[in-house]
Amino acid sequence: MSTSVTPQESNVAQDRIIFFDTTLRDGEQSPGATLNVEQKLLIAQQLARLGVDIIEAGFPFASKGDFHAVQEIAKLVGTENGPTICGLARATKGDIDAAAEAVKPAAKGRIHTFLATSDIHLEYKLRKTRAEVLAIVPEMVAYAKSKVADVEFSPEDAGRSDPEFLYQVLEAAIAAGASTVNIPDTVGYLTPSEFGALIKGIKDNVRNIDQAIISVHGHNDLGLAVANFLEAAKNGARQMECTINGIGERAGNAALEELVMALHVRRAYFNSYLGRPAESTAPLCNIDTKQIYKTSRLVSNLTGMLVQPNKAIVGANAFAHESGIHQDGVLKNRLTYEIMDAQSIGLTDNLIVLGKLSGRNALSSRLKELGFELSEQELNAAFVRFKELADKKREISDRDLEAIVNDEIRHAPEAFKLDHVQVSCGDRAIPTATVTVVMPDGQEITDASVGTGPVDAVYKAINRIVNVPNQLIEYSVQSVTAGIDALGEVTIRLKHPDAGTLSGHSANTDIIVASARAYLSALNKLYFALQTPNTKISDRDTLKREAAL
């Protein structure tokens, strides 16, 4: 049986903030952010390096794929010194059994079970009375407790629940064995003062609250999730449930990087709320801030969810200064316009001194410094791409290397492979594309098409060859670094009625090539999704949305 330290055994968590990352569960519910097992494992390994305390690895009952992903993460990431591995479960025995089995290989496993408590959810979703919910909660928490030592309970839509009823439910859950009670603002409705008051009310009115850690989960529908969490921490919440880059259902979740850096930069302000001397310089959490930027880039690349340039902490403009007045001030003293150092989140402008004559060992050494642990086969593939890039670029940055690894190594299985693409276009020419694709049976098929532009022509030619109906709903390009020879990263999202929204990503110095590869990446995901017998991604996503906290 998996074990975990509970508040009754140690009060270590009460003077620091625990970070519960749900990127692989709630974050994956972002349209188009579906990840395969290998990609989830890569993110989980990076989350462990980042220092998160708990990884909510998925919703095991939702699908065989989710179950397998949680189980693999539990085996490979849930080590004795690693994070707690958590599986989500509705308050039903079937869900709880699946979650318990999935997290079983972890040294520290947790079941996170939930049931709605707001009147609107009781009436329209659950069709249950308050009395029925009050009976189900302790029964299912106790059942989960019989499976693992560490159980978390969430009253879904707590932010719109009647406080007096909420107190009763939480008290029953704790009495039944929940060592963490999570308070979700499921629809992102609350303001900071309201959320703070809700946590204070729980602290003051739930008689056995000292036996559990108060956690918070919140969505960003009004752009208040991070502010709500910080106010909750001031009133006694000690666990933050968040995601990398704030991805998640609808407008997303509270962003881990924003919460961590707020606590880091304003440590003196928050110290007293955590019972520490104001002058204490000890970290308020276990997060290694220098892993933040790397983690953000990895999640963005694998999910296809781009980070907006003006995004706090990890956006491309977060440490940029355009105004002459600002530039002058920063040159004289960075503190004039910067409240944190870019290097504190692991952002550097280092250029590697590697060229086309450099060997595999030099590349391998630098990739290890950047946190990439590649197999021999993966290193060989990355080295080939590195050599190709070195022929086109004089200087190669760390971000170029990240793009190479993410594009070459961390991709979905390929049924269709791009063999050749060539375009002809101009202001007085009809954009024309010729494309050759290697099919699943090994046959090479070439076709040509015209379009409104070169990318449109390429995509029309690919569609004629592959013949997998889909709707392209998003196409975006951004440069990896500055300069005319920069790698261009292309992200696309497409839609299918039986497979929901899927994304593709690729990087190349030739944007047309990157566009073709990104499109085929998404088509490959769609192809394999449609091959899965008796399973529709849309059905699985519906189940996940029903579980959205």
C-alpha cells in the first residue's frame, strides 16, 4: 500500500506552501492539449525536477490510456524521494478502485476524490439531495482510505456552495480519513476577498480542520485565480493546485509559475501569514525556480498551447524593455524596472560554441546541462538535426537546442512521414505546392495543389494524399530566437467530430517545412485516435469535463 505523511503525523506543511500540479489532468483538458503516455512521462519527470510536491497524473477511470499513463508515472517518477503521485476519482467505487490501482507502484500515492456540493450542481448534474451527498462523502472517503493512506477530498463548486452545508461535508470527509480538503472555485467566480473569507470560514467553523491541510483549486475565468490563491494562503490554505502556464479547462487554472514567483519575490510580505519571522529568507516552497522556464517551454511544446508574449514570468516579453526610459534605468541599475532576475527562472541568453565540426559528445554534454536525458537513439537523431541546423545558422542558442529535441525526439508516432515539399509562389504567381508523403504501408505518394498561399497549397496537397477529414482551426508561427536565420516554430490545431481537437508542432529554419511537419504531426495523432476501437476521444473528454473541479 502506498503511504504518505499526513498532517496528524507532521506539521511541516503548515509553515510552507505545498504545490500540487494538475497539468497532466486538468491542464490536459485544454482543447487540443491531448498528450500520449511518453509525453506525459516527460512532463512528469520535469515536474519532479521542478520540485512539485504532488503530481496529479490523470483521471485513471476516464480511459485505458489515462490509467496506463498514471501507472507509468507512478512507477518511474513516484520514487521514495520523488513527488506524491495522485489519481483523480469521482466519489464512486469504480473510480476509486481504478485510481488506487494506478498509483499503487508509487512510493507515495494519493487518491483525490470529489463530489459536488453547490445546489445548482446537486439539482441539475447529480440530481441528489444534500442529505444524500452528506451520506456519500464519508462512505467514499473511507473506501478510498482503505486503499491508500493519503486521501484528498474536494467539494466540487465549493465557491458557490452554501457555507453551512460545506462545513458539514468537510467535517464528515475529514472524520472519514481525508488528510487534505480541497476548496475549488470550479467556475472562476469568486473574488480574492470572497475566497479569503471562504477559507477563513472553513478554518473557524469546521471543528476537525486542524487534522487536514486546506488546499485550493481555481479557474481563471475572471483572471483572478492567482490573486484568489494568494489571498487563500493568507487565510490558512497551504496547498495550491495549479498548472504550468495556467493551462486548463476554459480560461485555465492558476499558473504555478506566477504563484511561485509571487511567493518568492514577496517573501517578506507572506512570511508572517505562514508563521515565519518577516526577515526570514528561507524559501516558502520546495520549487526550484531555475527550472520554471524550462518546464514552461516543455509543456508549451508538447501540448501545442503557446505562451502569450506578455504572459507574466515566462512570456517572451516578461523581461524585455522597449521604452527608452526603461532601458536607461535598467542599464544603470536593473532594480529600477525589474523586480526579479531572469536567471532566477532559468532564463539565459547563453550561446553554445558548437558548429558543424563539433562532435556528439559536445552536444550530449550541453543537452545534459539543459536537463535533457536522451537515449542513444534519440541522441543520434538530435545530432543529425543539429548538424543540419549548424549548416544554416552561425550561432546556435540553447533555445535552438530545445526546439531540436522537442521537434525531433518528442513527437507522436508517425503513420505519415513527410518526404519532400516544394512550393512556388510570388505576388503575381499562383501559390503551388508539391508534396511527397510516405504512407503507413511504406508507399510514397506525391501530389500537387494550388492555394491562397504557400501553406494553404501544402495543406491541400497533404489532405489529398492522406485523406483524413479534418477542420483546421488554428495556425500560428513564432521565431525561437531573433535573426533572419532563426528557427520558426509552427503550431496548428485541427478538429474532428470523433476525436475532438488535436495539435501539431514543429520547428525548422524553413517555415514551409515546419508548417508541413506540424500539420502531419496533428494528422498522425488524429489517425491513431481514429484507429482506437470502440473509443472516442470526445467521449473521454466529456467524462473528464464532468470531473473538472
